[in-house]
Amino acid sequence: MSSYHGWVHRPKWMGGTDPLGPFPPYHIKLFSDTQLVLVGAQDYTFAVPFDMDGLRLKRVEIDVTTVSSGGDITVQVGNLTQAVNMLSTEAQIDAGDYHSADSGTPAVVNTSNNQVFHKDRLQVQITAAGSGAMGLAIILFFAPVGD
């Protein structure tokens, strides 16, 4: 196989040159742009599709449309099938910020609990909502074992 195609590509976030790489991120809008972020109101559960079988969660980002005027927003990702949290430090957006990349406390993926398999049930849980935040989304980055 040519080194220019297929499985040898690496996304930019893994040091490669491809904008997305072989496994595009999963971008999930949990609250619409005009919907207030609330704890527990929009826990989102989904089944791992066949094309993600055996992949590992590598990174998590969250963002909002309207910032929290007071208090942080935090999100946990859990694997319900395996009964584990996938983040040892939850994804967080500090009050007044739009994106978790600006947080003083970055999300940390638990490397002991980050592998997923076809039909595993994953759940995104809002554990803190801040005040007045609207339009929450999460981006999940997966990669093969070894990447």
C-alpha cells in the first residue's frame, strides 16, 4: 500500500499532516445554541459503531455557544458497558471561556479505561453547568491501539 493513502495517515493532533486522519472526530451537540446547559438534563448515550471497534479514546474537547457567567462547566465520558469513567479528569470550560482548550484544568483520558468495542454504550454526562451557559458540544477523538 502506498504511504500516501489509507491507514498510514496521521491527524494534525497526533503530529501528522492530515486535518482529520483516518478516524475523524465525533462531534456531538448536546444542547442547541439557545438551550441552557443543565446538569443531568441532556446525558447523551450512544452505541459504539462497528468502525470504532477496538479504538481508544485519545482526547476530549468541549465548547459552548454562550459562556458561563459564574462557575465552570464539566463533562464526564463513561463506558456504561464496562462500568468505567473514561476520563480521570473531566473536560472543563472555565467561567467566561468558550472552549475547554482554554481551561486551567485540561481533560485527562484514563488510559486504563479508554478502549471501546462494537456495541459498547458510551454516555456523556454534564456534571457541572456553570451559570447561563448555552449550546454545549463535545468532540471525541479516537485512534487505533498504539497511536
